[in-house]
Amino acid sequence: MTTSLTPNVGLDLFLHETKGFDSPASARIADAVLTLLSLRGADRRTGLPEPTPELVRQVLHLDVPVLVCITEAELPVAPGVLSALAGLVRAKGRLNAKRHARLLAAIDEAVPEFRRAMTDPGNLTWPRWYASLMRADGTPVDDPGAVLRRLAAHDRTPRADRPVLPDGVERADVTGRTVGMQIVLTETLLRAFARDLEQPSPAGPLLPGLPLEAADEEDPEEGLPGEMRLVAAELTDRWTAAGLSDAFSGPYAHLAPGPEDSPHLVLADALLDQHLSYFGYSGIPLPPPPALPAPHEMRGLLHGAPLPALLSAAVEGPDVVDEEVRHLAVACGLLRQDGMLTTPGPGAGIWTEGTPQDLTELAADILATAVGRLSDAPEMDSEYADDAAHLLYVLYERGCTADSVARKAAEYADWLVDPAVESMPVPVPDSAPTEYATPTPRELSALLGLPGLDDEDRSDLEAPARALAAVVDRLAATGAIFRTGDAFGLTPLGTAAVRYALKAGAVAAPDRETVTGWDAATLVDAARSWIREAATRGLTDWLTTRENTAEAWDDLLGAIASTKPGTEDAGPTRLLFTYLDTAVAPPEPLQGLLADPALGAYALQALRTRGDQADEQQVPLSARATLVLDDLDACRLDDRRAETMAPLAVAASLVSAFDAAATTWPGGPQALIAALTDADAHRANGVLAHLSGRHSDPRVAAVARRVTGTPSRRRAGRKARHR
């Protein structure tokens, strides 16, 4: 099949009948705009694609920003082409005055977003990136020979001296956008071809060189789609730089890596899946690590890790390492396997001249490759071998604080670990024997929050803990994880590598500098989903970086107080107040919070703890109820833990606390129940449902049941027996 690579979009007609678009750059942009309009289904009966407001937005906002290289000075050309085209279509009798005016207005309205999209680093593709470099240094982008020479010169330039991608853009981001662009353009061509068959235009087929009558006989995988990929590549070259597609599929493929050249993208997908299972949305940010390695430290960290050191040796001399190491080196792009011949691969030079970003990506590639090999390793007879990505995610999600092998194994084994301790950081000893040993029963009780564990319990946990430790130790060879005794966690190298993979998977993984730059509302919105230590660190960092301390406390307390009472987020947001070191706060922000309907009692309590004077009369009854409710909810959790340890017992911590509060509450127990519900119906529902089944006073239990809609145990039992 031989296809014309010049779609029939009326470019010559347009250039002949308009003025100001005859320069090579303007003609190239006009070609792109007319072609994209046609591919998107614009009517071509006049010989020119007829724009509509919807097509204008599609082409300017979504298509041109990823497909066409346009300099700052050339930004007005694309909207100018559309405006001139609208005039030509009106002159041909296809637009009345009203529709013409509406179309021109749509073009004007689309320009601001078009300008933003053209400068958005998220729209960068490899062709656009290299074309922009070439145009900046005067390379004639219409000359394939000049383009190849420029790529060769770029390849010879030491990595540290090459132009860097815009801030915040990783190579994986550009790879993903490039692949997405290629897929979308190919699919758009296929749909345009289908329209040519089903609804022929009076102007003739859009791709006139394609033998339409024979196309249906081609192999659906290798025929038409393959031909359209060639057309897409040629169009991309015309709109960026000539010859790039052949160069990137040939001698300079390493300059524009695809997904197959980036093993960390597989890990990125796995980490994204983990994040979605935890939070349901990739944009919910994880807590920032306490620290990330400085750029100048990356090379030393990578070279000092066991597995990377072996891979480096494989690059220097493939014959001095075993087959498994050679396999990993090939998988990471450090070696190239050509039959029986092993030669340095495109990533070989990263060891000596890679930039910090190159080294971080290589660390992520090595980690991802090791994770992928875990379940296939014959010596890894462990049920946890497939959970390596989960381990990496949860270590990062807990603020990169150390965890316990035994505690994690207990969670895997469905032990009822106390939620109050499951997120607590584990102290890391200075040293420990290399061989793993399960903690003593007393240590296990503290780690799991389960009092009274004995040697039999320790014995039950020993096998799963050892199996998990074996997986951790295997990952430790990459330099990403450490294990010292029972404690394990991410190393600085691992923190950087996992964060790199998270970002490649579009998971929000900000650093400390980014978090301290947020406004108070954004910080509070994120911190309520973080573990206590990470949230405390984030809030403290944010406050200490503000010049005006009183204003910073005002902003932060205001953001905490602004969450709507009674919602699912209200309770976790109030909890953030308890993470703050109010002893160092200026008194004025706390005084100003006394009248708040939710946090007034918290502020009063904090001021009294400091020994400051506070007007108790300012605190609303609703705020007092809120503090009581949060205390009762803590008692409810204590009761649940106690009943878990002794299933036949009925814990009474909540009942005792409720009775104590009701004794001094205006109106007694029934009024307190009503106040709790008014203060925060969402949290009160759980507290009162628990209370209704445990309080000995039938009147209190009945009111609690009525408020929550909880049936009595007796009625519930009859219904259960009936069913």
C-alpha cells in the first residue's frame, strides 16, 4: 500500500487566497491547522476545511499544543489562520454574518487557553522538544540532513552539558505524552479514513493516494493501521523537524526513549494502582519525605549499592558477572544484547556522566527491574514476592518512616493490629545481626498494640515474618531499602527512586519545599490523610517557613476551622489541631478561635494549658459538644480494641466517659446526645450507635438508638432469627 503523505486539505488554495502566511514557518502552521481540522471531521466541500467553534477549541487547545513546534513569536499565526479561513468560508457562501461573527468570537475566546497550552510543560513531546532546541540554535528544521547532524552533535555532548527539560518535567512525562500523541494521531487518521469510505466528500478523499477499494482486504493489524502510523510520523516531522521519526526509530532511539526503554514505568503503574486503592484519586498528595538526597549525592548513593555496583561492573566487563546480572543490565538499558554479543547499551554512560535526573531514573529502573524479577527468582519461595510494589508504596505513604517487618507480616496474616500503633514509626537500632530474628513477645505486644502476647504467638508469626524479611533483603540489594533487625524502610536512594516512579505514574508526590509553598487550605486538605508524624512535620514546616508567625497561625487555624461540621472530613480535620504545638503559638490566633463553633473548646483548652487567660463565655455550646464528642470517639476506639482482645467482655470506657460528661451538661444525658448530633452528625452516629448497645440506662440507650436509627439488640435478634 502506498499512501500520499499530503492530505487533501486545500493548503495551496488557502495560501493563494490569503496574505501573510507565505513564510515557511507560517505555511507549516497553516498546514497543521488545516490538516487537523480536516482530520477532526470539518466539512471540506468547498475545498477548504470549514471550522466550527467546537473544532476551533479542539485544534487550538488539544491538538496543536502537542503536535506542532511553535515559537513565542509565532503564537498568533494559528488563530490568524483560523480567522482567515473563516473569512474564506464566508466568501464562499458557507457562513452567514451571524455564524461568522460567532466563529470569530470563539477563535478570540480560545486564544488565552491556546497560549497557556502551548507553554504548558505537560504538553511537551520528544519531537517538539528537539525541534524547539534546533529552532533556537538556527538549525534548518526542514532539512533532514541538518536535523540528523544536530542530533549527532547533541548525542556527542556530555550529558551534563545538554539542555535540560523544563522544571518539573521528567523524561517519563515526555515519553508518556509522546506515546499518547502518536496513538491519538493514528486513531484520528483511521477515523478520517473511515469517513472517506462512508461519507465521501465532494472535494475528494482526504488521503487521495490510498487505494480505498483495496484497503478492506489488508491485514487489520499490519496493513491499514501500519500505514496510518507512517502517515502520522510524516505529519509529525512536517510540523516539528524533518527526519525525526526515522532518527528516533533508528540510530538515535535512546534520545527519545519509549516505554520499553523505561522499566520504571511498570513500577509506576503498580504504584498508581496502590494509590488509587488507598485514596481513589491520583491527585491526593502523599506526604513529603523528611529529606531527599542532594543532586550531587545521587552518583555516590547509586554506586555504593550492591546491585547497581554489579551492574556497573557488567557494563565494564560483561564476562565478569553472572547471567542474572547481565539480564538485569540488559533490562535496564545498560547493556545491549545482539545475539551472543553483549555491548554497552544507551544507558551505559550514565554511571560516569549522567545528570542527577539520569541517575535517579536509572535507580528507579534498577528498582523496578528487581521488583519484576522477584516473583520469577527460583530462590524466592515467598508468598510476599508479588507484594514488593505494595511494600515500596506503603513505606513512602507513611512519610518514609521506618516500619516493622513483624508488624507488616502480622497485617498480612490478618492479625488485629491496633490502629493506634500501626502507623507509628519504628526505632532503628544502630546495628543488628544480619539474619532476621522475630522480636520477643514483649516487643511484639508493643509493636502490634496487643497486650499479653506469648512465645506461642511469636512462634506463629515467625514463618511469615522471615518470609517477608527475605523479600525486604532482596530489595535491599538495590540500595532502595534497608533492614536493621526488625526495622526496615526506604534509604535516601530509595526515597528518590520511589518518588520518581510515583511521579511517572501521575501520583502527587510533592517535596517539602512544594508543601511549604502551599496555601493553608491546600495543606490542611492534604494533611488530614497523612499519618500523624508526617502531618505534624508538614504543619510544623509550613508554620516555621512563614515570616509573619501570627498571620501564619491565623491562616492555618482558619483553614482547619473552615471544614464543614458534620461531614466525613470534619473529624480528621479537627484532629490536625491536636498535632500542632500550640505552646509556641502567639496567643492572639488562639484567642480569636474561642468563638468558633467547632474548635472553640480546643482553643480554650490550649490557652489554659499554656497558663493564658481566656474568656470561657466566648466558647459556644456546640464547640464544647465537639470536644466531648471527639473524646468519646477516642473512648469508643479503646473499647473496640479491648473487646477485640477479650471477645466475651463488654468494655465500658465510652459509657463511663459519657456519664461523666452528662453529669455537668445542661439538660443531662438526652440534651448531651442532641448536642453531639448537632455538633457533628457523622462522628456522633458511630459514637451513639456504640453507646446504644452498652449503656445500662434504657432511657439513654433508647435516645441513642432513636437518633442513629439503630435497632435494639432484642429486635435485631428477632429479625435475624426470622430471616
